[in-house]
Amino acid sequence: MNEKRIDITFLSQEDLLRAGCFDMKMAIDTAEKAMLAFRGNNILFPEKTVQIFSDDTQDRINCLPATLLSEKVCGVKWVSVFPANPTRHAKQNLSAVFILSEIDSGFPIAFMEGTLASNMRVGAMGGVAAKYLSREDSKVIGLIGAGEQAKMSLAAIKAARPTISECRVSAKTTEAEEQFSVEMQALYPDIDFVQTNNNGQAAMDGADILVTATSAQAPLLKAAWMRPGAFYNHVGGWEDEYAVAKQCAKIVCDDWETVKHRTQTISRMYKDGELTDDDIYADLPDVVAGDKPGRETDDEMTYFNAVGLAYIDVAIALSMYNKAKDASIGQDLTLQEHMIFEHKELKDWLQR
């Protein structure tokens, strides 16, 4: 046995999908457990590193680490966001990879495609929020936005609220609405999909659950479109008018201290003096832990805003890795067979 050998598992997106990792119930459960672990000081969560290559386009690559102490695994998400990719290269604007390492010896154990886990985390956080903040009998979901995060949001909320039977969608183009409906209808045949021809009001007015998942920086969602008892999941940046938050009985964030320094609607409200720390009801981990109750009445309006907690991304990536390993899916690669100066051929490889 070669004790100097270091092996790593490579997992492509297709490997993860074949292993059954597109499992929103798993992602929601993992997110809840990770939030409780963080509250229990069982997670190391340092600051992320951001490299911005263009102030105009905000092309950037972020490095987001976290360590799950109970699982003895450290992970990092390396994620690129290039907003112009769809028009410039006809490719997605976000891509990610994960590296997972065990912390007994510090060796890496996995290199994984990460866009799936990253997008599922976005959806899963909305799913957790819907579990605690939406009505249990919610039937109609309305979406402004028809991209990957809108699709993930629907998948997660359907997992949290199986009663969803109608989905209305508003996008920039009828083609995007059609694509959304065709793709999601194939996955959820029990949902009636309604395309609105870019009519945000038709998508949202009177819905039980409202989701905005766009790249727009404009108040697309109007307060008048929210009915009593509605739950609003705010995914993007500035997507709703200030009156939406002001009429909600409970405003919940994944982490308010982080949100307040970003560019979301409630961040803008805070900077404009239209909202204070006291107006924030709770962070989602406090609701999950039971320190603060979630929905308490059928008619209260609730608001959720998340900016992303990378330790949850790492936790979901680890759950995927474990599921793939249990299914014997993935490619085992060797990083090294010997230490550098133990190679007998080194004298032949040395560049003089």
C-alpha cells in the first residue's frame, strides 16, 4: 500500500444529477441543519474574497470558504459571475466549483461542479423560509423572472409546500416564459403553468407565494399586488417598491447584518432611512431554531430576503458528495503517487 498516494473524487454536474443530487428536500434539510450548526458554533465561516475585473460589468470571481467542524470537512466555493455572458458568449453568467478537504490530515477529497449546488442553495433558502413563513395551504405561486434561480425557487417551494398547484410566470420575453413552462411542466405535471406575456401584475396579483428572481434594478413588484396572507421571497437585488416591505408583518433575512450592506430593496431602505434594525423581525436561523415564531396568523404578510451564506453551499456540496459516493458515482483521480523527491524518474524529469 502506497501511503504517500493522494486520491480525489471528481464529480461533474451530470455525475451529481445521475446520483440523485437534484433533491430539494435534501437541500432544505441540509440548509436547516447547517443553520443550527452555525448557531452552535460548529462552523467556521471566514470572510469571502472578491476579485472584480470590471467596474462597468461587475465581472468577478469570488472565493467563499467554510468549515463544517462536526463533519470534519473544509470546503471552498470558487464562483464566477460574468453578467454579459449570455449576450457575449451565449453561455450562463454564473459558474462554480467546490473543493472539499478533510481536516484530519488536510488532504482534498473532492473537486466538484458547483453551479448545481450554488443554485440549489438559493432555492433551498427560499424553501426553508416558505416552510416557516408561508401559509400551509398555499396553492398559487407567482414569479417575476424565468431563469435558473426562478426555476430553483419553484422546485424548492414545491418541496416545502406540495399543495402548490398553479404557477404564474412573467419574464422579459414570451420565449423565456414558454421555456420556463415547458421545462418545469415536465418536472411538475401536477402544476398548472400560466404565462402572462411579461405582465408582472397578472403573475403576482393574489398569489399565495410571490417570488422575484431577476437581474433588474427596479421596483417590479407593487405592494397592491400582495394579498393578505401572502409570503414574498425576494431573490435578486432591487425588485420591489418600498411599500412591499412596509406592509409586511414580518421581515426575515438569512443574515441582516450582511443584507444591510448590500443593494437589495431593504438594504436601500436602510440606507435611505426608511427602515431600521428594529424593523427586521428575525434572521432565518432564529426562526428555524424556534427562538422566534414563523407565521402566526393566516392573514399576515411575510417577507424574506437572502444574500447567501457560503457555509450552506458547502454543506449542500458535502451532502451531494456523500450521496454520489454512496451511489459509486464519480471519477477517482490521483493527485500524487509519491512525494516529489521519491520519484525514481525525477533525474530524467529535472529541467537543468
